[in-house]
Amino acid sequence: MSSSPPPSSAAASPSCPKKMIALRSSDGETFEIEEAAALQSKTLENMIDEDCAGTPIPLPNVTGKILAKVVEFCSKHAEPGVDDESLRAWDAEFVNVEQATVFDYILAANFLEIPTLLNLTCNVVADMIRGKTPDEIRKFFNIKSIFSPEEEEEVRRENHWAFE
Amino acid sequence: MVHHHHHCKEKRPKFCINDHVDVLAEILKRLDGRSLCVAACVCRLWSALARNDSVWEHLCFRHLSPPPPSSVRPVVSALGGYRRLYMVCIRPVLSRLGRSRRAELPWRVRSREELQLSLSLFCVDYYERLGNGSGGGGSRFGDGSASASSSLMFLCKPVNV
């Protein structure tokens, strides 16, 4: 039930204070996010339009731990005046985490429809797949393959050039 | 065609990528051609996703900005689909460039001109397959070995000068 402090605002015009949106994670934590940052998420954008008196938006699919990071990501990407290179470096650091966390980010980005985060995280996983053999991929994702011998042969034949 | 394998532990449900097909599709879209073919050998679900032509469409033209007009898609589909386009027209050029210029970044269809070239070669491939239909049947991915003398598909092969 803790509330994280709102992100430090950049120069806001004095006449209209930045609108803060409240979010509640699956485990009951509340977070505040600037509207501009929240609009990075198509899901939140739709919900904000139907907002009723600023009650925290419940996000049952996202835990507090991940939501905190997602808020951080969206806030950073809504910041004005950040050059491409430093943003890219920041993104690289952001996904420099253990595998399981990257998967959590992907699910959150998918659920909240945040194209920038989804793109970033999917590329990370694609990099993990690149260069592995099918067997290594199966081990990595804990996938059990139940091709029949005929199917396996056909699929190998279709894709033989990848193994040359 | 879809198989779900639950390897879930009690404490924290273990992430099973095959339970999230839309996310998996997004990931596969970002692979290169070779990795995509390797991915197709992983399991039935991955194989089905990798066979989906929209994944190959994304692969063919992801570096083209602005993206090609939507009128291109029915033409490519009629001529054999994006997977074939990649295999027959884009990949051979790519591998040839890879051999000769090692330091160079992988070639991609980046400009309108390269798009037109790929589509033209693709039309040639289709035309030649039409011709081979009554004959002994051309090879699956247009090696150009059938009707070698009249084949224009030499354009995709290294030229001996």
C-alpha cells in the first residue's frame, strides 16, 4: 500500500499543473504517472478517456515490481529534449536485466500496449534466439517439441538452407 | 495446431512463451531469414508462425521507409508470397554481398529502387515457373537450373566476367 513519489517534473507551465494518473498493480501497490508518460500506453490512453474522478486504474496483470519499472520507462520516453543516442543507451541499460524480468517487461508492454517497450524487449529476445540451434532454442524456452518423424523431416527439408 | 506445454511451478508460474502466441509472433518478426528458418524447426507452433507470410513480409521490407504501398501485397501474394520473395530474390543477393564485402552491414531493401528490383526479379521467377509447368517441373525455389538457357534468374547468381 505504499505510494511512490511522483517523478520530478520538467519545466511545467505555471498555469496548468501536470495531470497525474494513479495506477494500482496486481499486488495492491499504487503508482503515480504523468499523463504524458501514461499516453505511451494505448491501453492507458483508452482508460484515461473514460476516467472517473481519478480513482487508481487497476492493472491486474502487472505486479508492483514491474509496474514501477514500466512507469520509469514511460516517464523517460516522455521526457522532452533527450537525444536519440542517450535514449538508446538508457534503453540498453533498462533491459540489461535477468531473462525472467525481460519476459515480464514483454508481457506488461503487450498488455499495456506500449509499442516502444514491446519493440525494445522483443528485439532483446530475438537476439537471444539468433545463432542458436533448434535444440538450444527448445532448452532456452523450455519447449517440448513433439514433431512426428515425418513432420520433423519435412520441416528440416523446407528450411535446409538455414543449416548449410 | 497449437500446443500448450505447462511447466509451471507452484511459487511463481514459470514463463512459457508458447502460451503467449501474439508476443511470440512479435519476436519472430524481428528475426533474420536464417534464424526464422531455424525457429521453424523448434516445434509445431513455431513452425506454423514461421510459415505465416506476414512475418516474411515484415522481414522483406522492414527497413523500407516509408513502407511499400498496400497495393504491393496482393501482387506479391499472387506471385507466390513473401517467403518465396525473400528466398528467391532477396536472400541470394544478400549472401552474395555478404561474401564479397565482409565488413558491410547486411543488405536490406531500403529504397524504392531496390523494392522495384526485387519485385521485377520476382515477376521473372513467376513467369519462368509458368513455362516450366508443362515441362519436367522446375525446382521449388527457382534455382534457375531448369530451362537454363532462357532463364533470366542468372541475375540472382554471381556473374562470371
